[in-house]
Amino acid sequence: MDRRPVPVDQEIKFLADEIIVSKTDLKGHITYTNDVFCRVAEMSASEVLGKPHNIIRHPDMPRAVFKLLWDTLQRGEEMFAYIKNMSATGKYYWVIAHVTPSFDRSNNIVGYHSNRRYPNQSGIQNIIPLYNEVLKLEASCSSPKEGLEKGFALLESSISVSGKSYEEFIWGMVSEDA
């Protein structure tokens, strides 16, 4: 098993017009990355191909966000999310991810495609308190399963209380800066 890097408080930035692209199989193993993915993740294509996409998961990300992501994708729907990733050296980088299922000609899901852009700073600042609250709840539970269930319930209730759909909630994070 690969050793995970220790997170460091140093941000990697990339240009607003750059797009980080990756594709995975049905189990989330990386089948394609572009050069921007490799540069920002500080890994070569040969180091990431065939590996689980969560090799770039930052420990500051609540597991509940990924449950929501997988549930959405497995229904055949796209999802947008603010994600904090971690490079091979432990540095972090935020993205606004647009993740979609990939379909074959018979409309079966055969994998997943993610395009990530540099996010609006107000969106990051607006989502951090919710992510911190969910992460804290997940960690306070007696088992990972209970933590995921309670964290997911908190995430869903926070979105529900806003009176918005999930997408309106996420895109509202950006416009709150105006």
C-alpha cells in the first residue's frame, strides 16, 4: 500500500483558464489524466494510472461529500462540488469539480470523467465551515460507518435547510461574495 503524504499548509495554485482532467473506471481507478492534473498533483501519469482517485484526497475533506458524489454519479447524474485535494508532497489545492458518468452506446455507465477548475475564493470560504462541521461530526463517532451516516445526514440537512437544490446551494456559495 502506498504511503500517504503528510499534509502541509502550502497551497498549489493553477491558472483560471486551466482545466484538470481525469477519467476513472467504475471502481474509481484512474484511467486517464491530463498534464495539468499531473503538474498540480505533483505526480507523473505512470504514478497515478491504475491507482484509486482518492490518492489525491485531502484529509480535510469529509467522507460524506464523496458519498454524495458517488450516490449522484451512480444514478447517472452529474455533480459539481468544491473539493480540497492533496499533492504528492502534501500541499493542497482547491477545485470546483464537475464530475459526470461516462456511458457506452447502450447507456450503461462505464466510468467517470472529472473536469476541475480553479474555484472562486468566496465559494471556498463559504464551504469550509460546513465541511469542517461535517468532518468534526464524522470524527466524533464511534465507528467510521456511523461517522459517514451522521456526516451525510448533516450535509443533506444543511442543504435542505437552505431551501435550495444541491446545485443551487453550491453555486450560491460563489454569488454570496457579490
